[in-house]
Amino acid sequence: MADIHGNLEAFTTVLRFLREEKIRRIVHVGDVVGYGPDPVKCLELFMAMAGEKTEKLEPGELELASGFSADLIMGNHDAAVINFTDISYFNRIAYEAIIWTKKEMGLSHQRFVKSLPYSARFHGGSFYHSTPQMPENWYYLDSSEMARESFGHTGKLTFVAHTHKPYLYIKKMDSERVTGHEPEDKTWKLDETAAYIINPGSVGQPRDGNYMSSFLIWDTEQKTIRYVRLDYDVRKTQQKLAELPLPYILAERLLLGK
């Protein structure tokens, strides 16, 4: 999963689903914070999974984190709130959200975010928030041309995020041709003769015209990926945003999926 962006209602809905599915291992491919109204609680859910002390979680929220293990990758908004990246290139809306989020975070939250790597490998998969070739420059991997270049810098199975759109690129090992696919809600069988770059979409702020949380389930034994969309209480998140000193468009765009 990726791009929770401080959306507690979306994140907790996904966690409840995963618990029902008996899935307890999570890899989050960047941007726990930014835009949304609950950056600290979203961070603390991951902190609780790591056995760290939390301050803001309610007992029920803390219980929801139990039993999960998680690996996190640094995203550009994560890097921004700890001054690891220049925020002068952020648009006004993102910039204002970052400034507000930084004020909400305590030292323990900052330490946790600072510990996140820009890339990682698990079970034969490679994980980056932006691109394999320049993970700290925050370029968008959003075209077949960019995917073709990226395939030269990574392995056969790569997961990225950042665009907030579920998508996958496929390259046959004996060809230079790269095909792009909108995955929809379906299961894809991973072909041993192909390489993949896979974007799970966004949990907290999808931008493909569908407001429902997007993420995927990677079955390392069956060698499949299953895309999932979940409805959540988006109106509650919007109401929280409307009550904060943040641009109203942050609330408006959630329901539009933009």
C-alpha cells in the first residue's frame, strides 16, 4: 500500500479488511503524512506495529495495530516534514499541508520518519516511492517511456507509488516493448518471463477518479497480485479537514478522486 496521507478513516478501514483476510505483513511505499487531517495517528499506527510508544491513539485504534508487522519506505511528503527534501517545489496546497503537519508532529514522530529508507527489497521485490534510478528526486513513474528507463535500474518485480493511481507496466524479458495497464479490481498472475513495475494506487487520496482506497495483495507463494478497492467514511475525513486551518480543496478533492 502507499500514500495514506494522514487519512485515518481510509487506513483503519484497510487494516480491518486485512485482519479479516488474515494478512498481517504490510509494506507501505511512501507518504504516510501530508494532505490529510490525522498524520500523527497514522504514523502512530505504524509505530505501534514496530513496538514503539504512542501518545495519540485511542485504545481501539491501538488494538487495531496489534498483530501486524510493517516495513515503510520514505515518500516525498514524509521527507518534507523532517526537512530531508526541499519543499519550495511543492504547490501551495501541499506546502501549507506540510507546514501544518510539521507542527502536529512530536520528536518521536520525527525520529520514526527519519529512520525510513528510500528503497528496500523484500521477498525478491524492490520498493521505491518514486523511481528506481533516482529515488530521492521524486520523479513520477507515469509513462511507458519512464518505465522502460526504470526497468534498467531494478529487478524483475518492482513496486512504486507517488502518482496515486493504480497501474502496472510489463516488459517481456526478450523484448524492449513496455505495456501499461489499468489493473482494475482483479488478480494478475505474475509471469516468470516478464518484469513488472507495479503501483498499488493510494489508500488515502486516490487520483484516478475513484475516491475509494486502492491497494494490492501480493501473494509470494501463488505469485499473484490482487488489486482491491475499499469504500470508507470519506465524509468524516472531509469534515475533519474542513475544521482545520488548511485549504478547503483538500477536503473537496477527496470525494472526486483527484
